[in-house]
Amino acid sequence: MTCPGLTWGDRLAALRLMAAIRRAPAADETVTQMFARTRQTDTNVRYLWAPLCIAALNTGLDDASARVFAQVLRDTLLGRAGASDVLLPRTDLGQLFPAPAAAWLTRQGGQVRAGERVRTISPHADGFALDVAGSPEVFAQVVVATSPHHVPSLIGALPGTERIAAEIASLGYEQVTTVFADFGEGARLPQAMMGFAEGVPHWIFDRGALGGPPGLMACVVSAADAARDDTERAVIDAVRRAFPALPEPRRVRTLTDRRATFRCTPGRALIAQPADSRLALAGDYLLPLYPATLESAVRSGIAAARRVAG
Ligand SMILES: Cc1cc2nc3c(=O)[nH]c(=O)nc-3n(C[C@H](O)[C@H](O)[C@H](O)COP(=O)(O)OP(=O)(O)OC[C@H]3O[C@@H](n4cnc5c(N)ncnc54)[C@H](O)[C@@H]3O)c2cc1C
């Protein structure tokens, strides 16, 4: 409401959307349809709603689920104080979450075996036989916490999981491309994280300001704009136009995750858990009201742990 550059019409339109979300669960429509229904202004969509939607759902407005976007707004802008804070890690995500979790598990007497791929899961008299590098190992209970596209081949041999495997196999995916550009040690951005209102990249992070190598910028391109042939060049040109003091980068490395997140469209149904309670699925794709985020992965993980513990 206090953001400079907005007209009263923009502010009222934003209130109209938030009031509609507070009043009733959003219809199962696209985000573009919800914006039309609540008469959002071009300014609001361009500078506020579109960046939020693409960041959270990694899906373009014309395809994205209004119901899921409404849930994101409910949890953040309508949530408790602090729920919409932007948190920027000063270390890599591995050090932030998985490494301390693995250390805790080891202290509790658990064993963490990284880098060992489970090939298949088969029924066994004492639970399940897991094929790890050709040698089967038997476990009483299993939580399958892989990304969704790995699940069907893992659980396909287990009786009663055919429908679940088919539902998971039908999920679509969106890409994320990150262009890492090294502009040299003296290069800095005015802020550690900045957004682009149009074109690519969508976001740029000054890794040097976040504990990484000075001068390294991570430029993120989401959803449909990712992984085009000219993405890398378009990103570097746009960044140098926006920050003319930056020189031509010394090194550029581009990474594309082709199945970065599931496509978050209307009508995504709840994927049921297997009937056998010794087996649980965990992952961001299991919560129909949430996009592919760390939040949904954690919520689903807790539910899976409760299921096998119970
Ligand atoms: C580039 C990118 C940027 C993102 N940015 C954000 C962000 O800013 N905020 C946010 O909240 N979310 C973000 N996400 C989404 C977030 O990473 C996911 O929603 C989250 O990691 C999902 O967690 P998960 O536990 O369900 O699955 P995953 O994190 O995918 O974990 C699955 C694990 O299973 C392992 N695995 C797969 N097959 C096997 C097998 N056969 N045997 C053993 N292990 C196996 C994989 O190696 C992997 O470690 C981003 C995703 C990408 C790709």
C-alpha cells in the first residue's frame, strides 16, 4: 500500500484481489482468469503479481493455478508478521538444511548413505527389498522421497501402486535456467537480489554479497523462458544494459534443469498414498494446494514420517 509509483486504482485493485482470496477459496481457474475477474491493473500484474507467481509456481500466468497462487498469497501476504520476509541464504542450501539434518540423524544412531541409487523396490516377506547397486537389502518400511519423475519406475513392481504411478507419470514439468556470470572481483550489484520487470533474467543474485565468490552473479530464468538457444546471450546483454558499470564477464556457465519443478496448473489432484502403510511417498508434488517449494517438501516429509511412525 505504501509502495511508490502506484496509483490509487492500483492499490484498490490489489486490495480487491486480497479480499477475494480472504473471502473464498479461489476457483479452479488460471491466474490470468483470476486477475481478469478481480480487475487487476497492468502495473500490479507486471511489478507485483507476475514476479511473485513465476517465482513461487515456476509456471506462466496463462497456465498457472489460481488456487495454488491464492494459497501462496494467503500463507505470505495474509500470514503472520514475517511470513512474507525474503530469506537469502548466506551459504549453499546443502549446508543450510541437508548437512545438519544428516548430522542429527547420525547422532541418533541412523545411517546416511549419500550417492547410492536405489534401482527398484520389490515386495519381501519382511517388508521391501531395495536393489542398491545390484545387491538387495531388506527394510521393514520405506519412504520414497525422490522427485516425482523417478517414482513410477521405483514403485512400479509393488502391487496396488499402478494408479498412483500413472498419476505421478502424468505430471508435466517446467524448467529453470541459471546463468552464472563472473564479472570480476570488483563487480557488485546495488542489492544482493534484484528482479527484472521484463524479459530475462527474472532475478539476479550477487553471490559475492551472499558469502560466495566476489563478482559472481547468478541470473535465474524460470518456466517457459528457460533453456532457449539464445538465453545465455540475452541474459548477459540484459544484465549489462541494466548495470552498465559491469564489464563483459570473464567466465559464463549456464545450467538448465529441464524438470526443475512440476507444472503448477489448475486441476492437479491429490495423489493418494499407497494402501500398504509400511510404504510412504514424500515430496513437493503431493500437496495439491502448494507449488513445488521447500515448504511443500517439508510438509509432505513430516506427513510421511507420521504415516510410517504410526
Ligand atoms: C533451480 C531450482 C531453483 C529452485 N528454487 C527454489 C526456491 O528458491 N525456493 C523453494 O522453496 N524451492 C525452490 N525450488 C524447488 C525445490 O528445490 C523443490 O521443491 C524441493 O527440492 C523438492 O524437495 P523434495 O524433497 O520433494 O525432492 P528433491 O529435492 O528433488 O529430492 C529428491 C532426492 O531424491 C534423490 N533420488 C532420486 N532418485 C533416487 C534413487 N533412485 N535412489 C536414491 N535417491 C534418489 C535425488 O538425488 C534427490 O536428492 C527450486 C528448484 C530448482 C530446480
